[in-house]
Amino acid sequence: MPAQKMPHDVQMPQQLLPRGGRLDSSGIRRLASPLDRFYRYWLALPQAVDGVPSRRAFRPEAVRDLLPGVLLLDVEGQGGQSRYRYRLIGTSHRSHMASDFTGRFVDEVQPPERYAVGASNFSAILAARTPGWWRSHNVFRAETQSPYHRYERLLAPFCEPDGRVTLLAGVWHWTEGSEETEWSNVQL
């Protein structure tokens, strides 16, 4: 598919990734390297309930090289009542957002329209119990509302022994962006 101009502050639709096996070789190469590495790490973990690894299985030291881009979200509540709290924000994420949101709820720091899109994506991951891939263009710094960079992210669920997903963990891969950036709509 040819590259297309994307208007300012547009997000590509989230795509849920298969949980039972790997993407085909052409698809896996389309993920940015840190995302591919985290996805493969998630797939290799023992499955606790319904194909989802246990929260206790997540070992940051196993993905030490990815920690600057890692973001952990605690899932509080279930179903339509879920809220998401930043548990850990990697240094790269903090730098690009010009803020450290650790300990705060996502809905407290994101504008309502942006939060609605994020919460919808998070809910889809919870419902499908599988990782989600997302690409965004020209992220706004929450504090200044100024455009900054674009990113791709892979966010994966982790559950408690009773099967409740209480952690979304993932990696953000930041790249330079401008108000009009060429994008290819990559289908996985």
C-alpha cells in the first residue's frame, strides 16, 4: 500500500495480535525491533489462564534493554468500570512526554478525547486477552499541549491466578515526527 499523508494528531487503528503463536515472518518484521522483542518475550512466558501470562511471570530484568521504553499500567476495576494507573514509566517515555505520570490515573492526565481512544484500546486488550499494537502520530505533551513525536506501542495483558487481568505492560518505540509525516498503513 502506498504511503499516505496523515493529518495532524491521527492514530492508526489498534490491531490485536495473535496469542497462540507467532505472527508470520513478514508480519513480525513489520514491528519495530523493541516491540518485536517484547512480543516474543510475552509469547514465551508460561500461560496462566486463557493464554495470558501471570503478572508474577513478568520479570523486568529479562527485558532490561527495553526498560527505557517500558510502561506498566495497573488495571483497577473490571469491565466498563476499569481505570488505568501508571505503575512505571520508562525514562524514554518520560522524556518524550516531558512528564512523569507514575502513580497517576491515565484519565487524570490525558485530555478526554485522547483518554477515550486509549481506554477503548485498553478495553479491547482486556476483552481479547491478547496484545495490541498501536501507532500514533504527533503525540501531545500533556502539560503543554504541544505536539512532539510519534510512536508505536505494543501493550500486553498479564493476569492474577484467578484470571483477572490487572496489568497491561508494554513498550513504546518513539520516532521523530512533524506536523505532516508520511505513514504507511501497515497491516499485521
